[in-house]
Amino acid sequence: MATLSTDVLVIGGGATGASVVWDAALRGLHVVLADRADLVEGTSGRFHGLLHSGGRYVVKDPRAAEECIVENRILREVAADCIEDTGGLFVTTPFDDPAYADRFAQGCRDTGVDCEEVAPAEALRDEPLLNPRISRAFRVPDANIDPWKMVWAMARGAHERSGARILPYHAAVDVHRRGEEVTGARLRDVRTGEELDVEARVTVNATGAWAGKVADMAGIEGVHVIPGRGIMLAMNHRLVDTVVNRCQMPTDGDIIVPIRTVCVIGTTDVHTDDPDDQTVAQEEVDALLDDGERLVPGFRRARALRVWTGVRPLFEDAKEDVRSTRDVTRAHTLLDHAERDGVGGFVTITGGKLTTCRLMAEETVDAVCRHLGESRPCTTTTERLPGSETGEYYHLGERLGRREDNLRNDELMCECELITRGKFEEALRRRGTDNLGDFRRTLRLGMGPCQGGFCIYRATGIMHGIDGMTAEQANEVLLSFLQERWKGVRPILYGDQLRQARLDDWIFQGVLDVGHLKQ
Amino acid sequence: MTEVLHELLRGSLDHCVKCTICETACPVSNVTPLFPGPKYAGPQAERYRVGDEPSVEWSVDYCSGCGICTQVCPQGVKIAEINAQARRKLKQQNGVPLRDRLIARPTVIGRLGTPTARLANASLRSRPLRIAVERVIGIHRDAALPGFARRSFRSWARRHSSPATGRRVVYFHNCGTQYYEPDVGKKTVAVLEHNGYQVEIPKQDCCGLPLQSNGLFDDARKYVLKAARVLAPYARDGALVVGNATSCTLMLKREAREILGLEDDPDLKLVSERTYDVCELLLELHDRGELKTDFHPVDEVVAYHAPCQQQGHGIGKPALELLALVPGLEVRELDAHCCGIAGTYGIKREKYDIAMAAGADLFDQIHASQAGLVACDSETCRWQIEHATQKTSVHPLELLHRAYRLPEPTG
Amino acid sequence: MRPSLHYDVVVLGAGVAGLTAAAKVAEGGARVCVLAKGVGSTHLAPGTLDVLGYTPERVEVPADALPAFVAGRPDHPYALLGVDAISPALDWFAGRIERGPHPGYRYVGNLKRNLLLPTAVGAARPSALVPETMAGGDLRAERPVCVVGLRPLRDFHASLCAANIARLGVEARAVELRLDMDRSEVNALGLARGFDDPVFRRDFVSRLAPQLDGDERVGMPAVLGLRDPHGAWADLEDRLGRPVFEIPTLPPSVPGIRVFDALHAALRAAGGRLVMGSRVAEGEREGTRVTALRSETAGRETYFGARAVVLATGGFASGALALGSDWVVRETVLDLPVRGVPAPGSPRFGAHYFGEQPMARVGVAVDATLRAEGAENVFVAGAALPGAEPWREGSGEGISLTSGHRAAELVLASDGLAAAA
């Protein structure tokens, strides 16, 4: 059995876990990050990409709003390359309580969320597809943020600064307890079955919606995280270039976020028992389409690209003695298990939203330092992530501009997302993986309108050609991609996307006949 | 208003299923890597374009605007129209060169050239002068430039009055007829009159298409609306608008409304509904049994090329069906999408070679057809064809005129 | 007086079904016009004529398998058409290819034996009638295969293709050639134009020949010439001294474009017309007859009057059938009733990608003579017909060709037209 020794073991490679790793590394600690799947495969990779201004919470949860606007400004400083400064709008549609708008404006003033009221005509000039009957409009500093870019920048940065070990595809199968002390965990590489023991002075449970399961492994009771499942729809192109919110109390389907080449509408809220629940109910899809129509008339005529589920972690403390919960804010929850349960070397951080991941990490690493008996200051408010050194925001046209510079040098293998063969081969070499899904997330391979119709054959062919793969492995890659993609399109297979799916069937079954590849 | 229409066209990108059919038909991307193709420049790149962000591309400038992609797209994506918007944005950002401003205004050139036709034509044939023009302005030294007519079409039209028959059409004769080929105009009028039409020829200016193709949208709007103001009163009075230049009639029919966002102008709307290509009109006449078919035999083998913007009308190739009525005339349908000139595209220094390569397939077919004559509805295509193949090229109307044995135009 | 033109027969759709129906009707003496929204199925399909490939077991002898196949599927287009209608359609097609614009080019095969051709990923696909340029790839023959990849053609991956062919028991290996082109990427059509040029071919052979071994046959992506595929193919076989065959790959399909060119030529030769880029928005009716098609031409509409109409507009892939976000299926051109739609509440699509997909069988409701329900002079052909899963069955082109051919016969025999012809 291989072993690894470290100061801090972080289980959970989403935005929170990665932020903890980055913060800890900056403070000079050695860190290991483990996730049972690829990084950002959980909740962080399944939301709409919104960098909150806080406007959403100014009435309902002013504390959360204050946190959001502060963190919004900090992230713009330190993670600019991951952020596209789209700006945001809150609009009062005919379906919203007109009285809310004034409460909203007051709430922004009270919480420090920058807010400027504009005439509806001006909002409509900027966003011509918005409901023409909006009666009020407010500008706020919403933006979008790319969680993959951010997390991988943090991972890279932590590795460069203090040799952090980043271990995707390593599931925690056991958390080690020695008496009243957690001393680390056993990890299993899900691809090979090999196991690895990690000895850590402190273990951080940053698994979000799965936090209860990991806490159970450590023998700690009562960490109940209720998964709140919601679906989101990506529409084929940006119907709006600004984040658009309904000006009302937060509810289902009240936001459209332009992110990369798509715009995402979300979300719904269905309680479930299982954080791995990925059901998509037809009624939820229909409801979101109706919600879309309210903000953007004609929404149902636009093309829906893909639907997916995300699970929000909603923490409920089942322990009587709440005094010990370090509940700095109702928005997220840090459980210092030394205080709460008398078990040292273990903290759980859960709840929250991606916008506040840096703050959550700061509190977590402060707790870690307490466990270590050391005092090390946090520097994540000012330290820029790798890639964000210039402080320049991301612009959507960047990929197109890069392609234009390279037109004669390299072939495009994924045309929708402008991925060149060179870039794909480089990513293959770097990641050394045979899971096309990993490239879906980082390169956005197969995430465009054709949903892999053209690029997946190319990708598989390239992988087989340079990777020393067998044909069986390549076939498996291809077939599992097709099945995985089918899951995301099946519930929204109408209109243009159905046409696309039929063309893709033509290619895969008619021309390539992949269904009859020798098993 | 313009932006809304822009959004409507942008919305059509949702129909793109990346099938590559547009790429198979694009005459430019098939011959040069400088243009990655209509699928790339249109629905694909459009997803990366944000309204108020600067343009990051240069390759869309190589799109010639022929519109074949939109024609063949089985899903209804307005590819060429999306490209036109992107091109315009690029040009606004980078500035429109003097050359483009100049060649986009054929009436300005025409007004300068016609009074001094002999001198102007001689200059255009002077090699040293052409080389200088290429260096200074950027028009390729070998580009097919037409010769100015000594007297404009208008000077004849002013003195011409059509017999009153009660069946009125208003003739939109286009700049080509006005300054370079007035005889084509005279023959068009004669053929229409032979078929019982009273032809009104008001004073008129450019339809604005070259300005639009060169990204000068505001100027293009001025011109096309001016044309609409001239033609609309006739249309309101029950007359049809007839043109012999298929690019210009397409501009009036739909391009101005779609690309320039003039959907709501009532004059233009009326004009667009009443505009006919002359062959289109004559064929419908024939369908009703009303076309004069007193054709004398014409013993010629003629190859017919439908210009890309004729195909853009979506009416098939009425010229073919008309020419089939002429006894003795053997018509060979050419099977190419584009001659390459695409209006003003092919005369530009940096695009001339691309244009000639794009048209190569057509030129080969013309030679292989062994036709003595090439019929084509667009004057810029005719000039390109003559330049590349040395074969005489005529408007299909001219063959009908000949078959009717109508008197040769004078003055 | 509204803008209008009149024909005996208007065919909607310029895929295999539409062009076949139109050409055959024109050959029968009627005045035909094809209205097409755009180019379609030909340019995407592999160019082979698949009559019946899977039932779901692989079919070796279509002539034997067909009767049992239709016996169990009375709703299938083959049941409607009668299996005897298939051969005459294949013969007609083969004849038009031979008389077509590609000198010497022809299709081989028949219903007595499916060929087993490799696909671009190396699966073995059964086809009844294939271009001569592909027949050499039949995987029933044991001759070793050398699959040639051509960079910068990005749509064909030789190593994966060869590796999968080898798993079928035929010796196979891959060779990658990099061609000198002035561009970083090229599609099949661009390369096919190259192969039309003898100088290009000679250059290609000089680079490939030294890499070939023993008696292997050469498998290439389907780029063997657009204008003269027979000439290009024969030239390569001659120079290499061994069989050469094409393997269809991602669109654009060069063999498919050849099919379009040949059928279009057949239509033209018979005096028919094709109007490209014309979308029909509606059919005007008098009682149960459709009397004119309202087409959206530039600026305004044009009405195409017709005595008979052939609806060959395709299925969901072409947008002829559409499923709205309200989950209602519509036939989008003539608004005809459709059949085979799963009942509300039952799944439209199966959870497994390769499993049954109920919506695939939806089509325009027709009677035994291909007439659409409620429109006695509208004949339906091709993917618009219900009851088939063309790609899973390997029957797409067979259905399109046979139904287009049969629709033409029925149209010509229908009242009004027999007299005119």
C-alpha cells in the first residue's frame, strides 16, 4: 500500500475544495486534494456560472448579499481570467410584483450592492430579446465565472507554490480515526483499483452535497446535508449578453446567465435523498421553458442544447448542541468537529455558493491552522491566480481570435467549440486520460450545437492514433460518450435539437454503424 | 429596429446542424484557405460574437457575399446574411478603404466616366495606368472593368415614351445599364413593349447593393430608400417593378430589408413585393398563355449561367425556360454556382486571384460546352466571363430580342 | 393576379426520393418542377443503397429476408410498397447512374447478397447496391487491407478503422500520408477535386506505392473524384497494381454528391426543373386536392400550381416533421396528419441510445397507394413515410428509392395525368 504524508488532506475537488487547497498552499502548507471523479464534476460544474453581485439576496438574505458583493469584488481582482464582465440586470416583468422593485433598490443600498436604475427602453436597447413589457430595470455587477478555469488555476497554483498533489479519480473509501483524532484517509484510484493511504494532520471534508457521507466515514453523526436537486438548460446561443434576473423574491427559473457560447436558464428545486440523483423530470423542463418565455418571449422557439442536474448542498444540523457550530453566516456552514464532536483533525465545510468559495476557504483554513496550533495569515484576497496575473477579464471572442491567428497552422477537430487538433493532443498528453468526458469539461469538446456529431469520431480517432489505445478501448470511449451525451439531450429533444440528433444518428448509425462494432 | 432584425437573423443560427452542405457549395472556401467557409464564418462564429465587443476576426472579409450558402442550406440558416453583418462590423472597426468607398458608388464613377467615355476607356486599357491604379487604389490590374458608354441609358430613356397600353411596369434599369450597357436596357424595354407593357422609366439612382457589400450600411440605406421612394408611387398605382439586373432586383426584393434592417419601411415593403426580374415576369406571362411567342429561329449554341444572386431569388432559372421557346437555339445549362466576381469583390487586388479561381470551374464548363455565346443575367458576371473565357456574353433578354427580330437599338 | 407558375407535378424535396420521383415522372412525359428548401440527404448519406441490413440480425440475403421482415411489420414502407417494387427501382437507379455525368461510373450488387463494407470507424455494414469504387472493400473477402489516412483530411482516421477491421478477422493495417496542400484542413470534397486531377493522382501514387506490402488492397476515404470517379479509381488501381476501394466517412459525402449530380442530370435530361432555395410554406386546397404550393420566394410568394404533388421532404432530420416544445408533432409543409406518434405519457425516446426510439417511426399517414390522408393527389415518398427506423435497419436509401420510384408510377397513372402524358 502506497502512503503519502501531508499537512492537509482535502476531500472534494469542487470550487470549495480547490479554494481550500490554494489558500492552504499560499500559507505554506502541504496539501493533497482528492476527488472521486474529475475535478469540478460535482455541484461546482453543474450550475449556471453566475458570479453573484448579491442582488438576488438583498431582500431575502441581506447577510448573504453582503458576502456576495464583497467576494464578487475580490474574485474580480484575483481571478479575472476566469470571469467575463457581462454585467447584470434585474427587471420587473408583468409577472412580478411591481412593489418589489423599490424594496430591491433599498436592499441594494443597505447591503452595498452596486445598483443603478435604468429606463426599460435602455435595457431593451442592450437586450432586444427581453420581454418588451418590462416596467423597471436595474444594473448590477453580476458576471459569469468559469469554474473549471478557476479550479484548475488554483490546483496548478497550489502545486507550483507548495508542491500540492492533485488526485482526481481518487475516491475516499475510508477516513482513518485513531481514538478521537482523524489522521487521514484511504483513497482508491477508481480507474485502476489501486489504493493509497494519506496521512494528514488535518482532513478537510469539502464534498458539498456528499459531506454527510464522508462525515459518516469518520464516525461523526448528524451531518445532514439535504441535496436540493435542480435542473438547468443550456440554450444554443446567447439570447442575452447580460445576466438577466427577474426582480422578485428568488424562485424557480428566474435567471438567464450568458456563459461561453450559450446561455443557461435555471433552476428548479426538488428535494431528494440522494446527492447522485440525476433525474430530469419532464414537468421541470416544461416549467423552465415557460419561465424562459416570461423573460424572453419566443424562448420556446430557441434551441435547447442540453439539460443537466445540479445538487445544492443544504445543511441541516441534526445535533442538539448547535452552539458548537461555527456558523459565521447562514449561507454556508463550517463544522469544526473538534468543537462540535470532540474529534480532532477534521473539519467539514459545506453549503454556500460558488461566489463565496474564497471566503469559505479562508474560514476553513483558519480552522485548519487552529487545529495545527499555528497562526498563518490568509492572502487570497490579493494573490492573483495563475493566468489572471494581468487582471484582464475573459472575453468570449478569445477562442475565435486565437483561431483566426492560427487559421493556416492547425486543423479544427471540434468546430463548434473551436478546438484545434494541436490543443487536443496537448491536453491528451497532459492529462493522460482516456475519458472523453474530462475533455468535455475542460476544453468543452462536444459541448456545442452538434453535441459531438462530428468531433467525437475525430477525437476517438486521434486518441487511438497517438495514445497506444486498443480498438476496444477506443470503441468504449466512443460508445460511452454517445450514451452520456444522450442522457443530457433526451429530455429536451424537440425542435432544432431533435433535427441535430437525427443527423447525428445518421452519422453514427448510418455512416459509421458504431452500434454494430464488434463487441 | 436594425438590431432587432439582426437578432432575427442571428436566431436562424439555431437551425444549423453543422451538416457541411454550405461548405460544399461555397465558391470561395473551396479555392482558398483564407476563408474557412460559410459554416465557420456564419452560424459557428456568430456564437462567439458579443454585441458591443470588438470584432476579433479578419477571415470573414474574404466572404464574397454570393449567398449560395443560404440557398443550399437545408435548414434555413441565413448564413450569408449573418456573414454580411459580421463583415460590416469588421469594416466599421478597421475603416473602409478609399477603394471600397469608390467602387461602391457606381453612379459616381459613371457620372465621371460617361462624358469622357473615349478617354476613360482608353485609360482603363492602359497597362501602366492600371498598374498605378492597382498600387494606389487597390483595384487589380487585370480586373474586368467595363467600358463606359458614350451616352447614358437615361439620355435615351428621357426621350423615349412607351405606347400607352394600360399595363404598366416601372423599369429599374440599374447602374450597369445606365453607364456601360445602355443597349441592354433599350432591348429590355423593347421586349417588354412587344409584350404589351407600357414601360415607365423614372430618373433613378443606384440600389445601394455595392455599398452594402462593402459594409457601408448607412449609405446603402440612403440609396435604397431613395430608390424605394421613386418606385413606390408607381407600385401603388398598380404597376410592377421590373429589372434586368438580378443582383439589384434581389436587393430590392429582400436583401435591403434583411441585411439593412429596413423591414418596416412601407415604400420598400411595397416595392419588394412588386419587384420582378424580367425573365421571371415573362415566364409568368407565358404560364398564363400571354407571352408573345412569335420567335424567329436563332441558330446558336448558347451556354446559360445563372448568377449566384439570380439563384438567390428562389424562382429557379426562368431564363432557361424562356430560351427553350426559341426555335433553333440550343441551350446548355452550366452547372456552376459562381463566376467569382460577386459584384465588386473580384476586382480588388487581394481578391482577384481568389475570384478567378472560384470561377475556374465555370470557365472550364464554358469551354467544354463549345457554345458560341454565354447568356447570363448579371452584368458584372458577363464582364468576368468575357474576361476569363474571351467568349461573348449577353443577357438572355438580348437573345429574345433577337428572336423577336426587334429593331436594333440606336442613339 | 398573383405570381404563379403551373406544372403537372410538383415534387417537394430534392433528396433521393424526390429526385427519383421527379425524374421518373418527367421521363413519363409530364411537366415536373422540384421545389427544394435546400440540398439534403444525398450530400450526407454514404452513397450506398442499403435495402435491408438488420432485422435486427445482420441480413446476408435481402431477397430472402424481406418477405419475413414485412410479414412481421405491416406498417413498414416495404410492406406498403410491396417487396417486388424494390428491384425495378434499383434497376432504374443503376441505369441513371450509367447514363449520368460520370463516364463509366456504375453501381454493383443486387438483392441476392449484401456486400459487407467497412465504415470509417471499422465496423462492417451490409449494403445491397454500392458504387464500383467501394465494392473492393467487401470484408467477406480475406485479402488483407491497408487503410490509408490522408492528412489534412480530418474526417477519416485510418488507424482506428484498420484496428477494428482487424478485429473482424481480416488482416488490416494503417498508413498515414500527409499531402502537400496550401491549407491546414480539407474536407472530402476538396480532396475529391484533387483526385480528379491525373497529376495529383500520380503524385499520390508515388508516395503511397512504396509503403504498400504484398497483395493488400487499399482502402481510402471516399474522395476518389467528383467529376470522373471511374477514371480516378481505375487509374489508381492501374498504377498501384492492386484493388482500391473507397470508405464513406463524415459528411460531405462525395459519393452522395455524385448521386445528386446523376439524379439531377436525369431530371434535366427528361425536361424537369429544379428550384433550389425555395421553401414551401403551405398547400392550397380545393376539397381534398392540393391545387397549388405557396412558396416563399424572395420578396413575396410564388404559387406553383400542380395536378399532383409528391411530398418527399424527409423526416425529422430535414425539419419536414417537427416536434415542438409543446411535444406535438407536425408535418410542416402541408400540415398533413401524421401517424405513429407515441401516446402522451409513453416515452418518445428510449433511455438507451442504441435501443428502440419510438419517435423514429413517425411519418405522414398514407394509404396503400402512398396517398396522404385527406389529400388525394399528394403522394408521399422517402423518410416522410412512417413505420421505419432507417438507420437501425439499414434500409434508408432502399425506402427512399423504392418509394420515390413507386410514387412516380402512381402519379403517372393517376387521373388527369395519364391523359396528359
